[in-house]
Amino acid sequence: MLPEKLIGAMNKDSMSARILALLFSKIGTLIAWFIMYYAVKPFWLFYVTLEQNRRDKRLRILFYRGFLLLVGSLIVLLFFSNYEVIHTAQGKTFNEVSDLEPKTVGLLLGTSKYMKNGRINPYYKTRLEAASILYFEGKICALLISGDHSRHDYNEPLDFKTDLIQLGIPEDCIYLDYAGFRTLDSMIRAKEIFGQKSLIVISQEFHNQRAIYLAEKHQLSAIGFNAKEIKGSFALKTNLREYLARGKAFLDVVLKKGPKFLGPTIRIEAQ
């Protein structure tokens, strides 16, 4: 039999060997994982980036398709609404006062009196002239001026009224609608608030066409007396905005949008 001291020494050596073997095994595993991590990482990142790019590409394609669909739908809407407005107003706008059938009321659609540069707005001036011609030629008995008075320092109807009185139109023949914020409001309020079933709209031809379209869709009979057309860059911007306005008018009709305000009725007395 081996001496007990020798056996103890052997057991200690065996345990140390096992500990060392386990330690080297763990270190080897860590080194292996370390090598694998840095060896595989570039390939993994490349794969992730590739997949992300594929997803991004698919998203970009979906975005572009959605954008093109939206733009295409908008173009179709603008063309169709423009056709609808022109078709509805065909034969109902007039440049010569002699061609107009007399009505009780002329609806003068408001606009700002001054431009940003302080000069008189040419649309204001020509509408003012058209309204006075219509009255003095005996085609209307009263004027309903519909415009924006949303601010204390901005009053489209009152500006028109003041200048029309200076041109010789009696004050008691002039009625004001301060809530004509949009053409839609002006047309519906002329019927619902001021009790009109048939009238003459006074504005530029492009505006008269849209007003007549809205009137027809709300069971109001209307014809238009065209104020003199404006030319130049100022008019070009206005005409471009008109295409968008017609698209909005079409959507307003489809969505059955009403005026911002109604209120108590106001009777227009024929003189």
C-alpha cells in the first residue's frame, strides 16, 4: 500500500490538473468565441445591411407608388372638377349687360380693396364698375354684397358699399353679408338668409362659373355678369389658384359642406 502522504499528494495533483484543464477549456472557449465573433461579425453586418436595404427599397417603391397615385388622383380631380364647373355654367355668364335677363338682386362677390403694395386691387375696381353698370342699366333693383369681415380692420362688404354710394347707388338698395368668407358661404347664404331664389352674380368670369356651379348644386338659380378680366402675372397666379378652388368646390358639394355661419333671415325689399 502507498503511504498516505503520497496518496494525498497525488490527489492534490489530480485536482490541480482538473482545475487547470477546466480553466484552459474556458479560456479556449472564450478565445474561440472571440475569434468567431470578429470573423463572423463583418459577414453578419453585411447580411443585416443587405436585408435592411431590401426592406428600404421595398418601402421606397411603396412610397413612390403611393405618391404617384396621390398626384394622379389630384390631377384627375382637378380636371374633372374644372370640367364640371365649366359645363354647369355654360351659357349662363354674360359679358354684355344687354344680354342679361333682369333680376331683383345682384350678388356682388367680395375681394380685398387693396393689394399688398397698397395699390387698388384691379379685381375690386372692375367688380365695382360691373355692379354699378348693372344697377344703372336697370337689370337689378338691389345689390347684395357678400364678403369677408373676419377681422375688425378688414371689411370687404363695407368697402364696396362706401364706393358704390359714392357712385350714386342709394344706400337703401345695398345689403351686406359679412359672413361671405368663401364663395360657398355667399351662395348658400344668399338663398337661406336673404331669401333669394334667382339672382345675378357679379365677378370675373372664372369666379362666376364656380359661383353658378355652387348655386346650382344648392337649388339657387343664378346667372353671371362678368367683370372685366385682369391680365398679367397677378392674374396668372389667380387663375392657377382657381383650379384648386374648383377642386375644393367639387369636394364641398360631394361632402355636403355648408357655410360657416347661417343665422336669422334678412328680407331684401325690391325698390
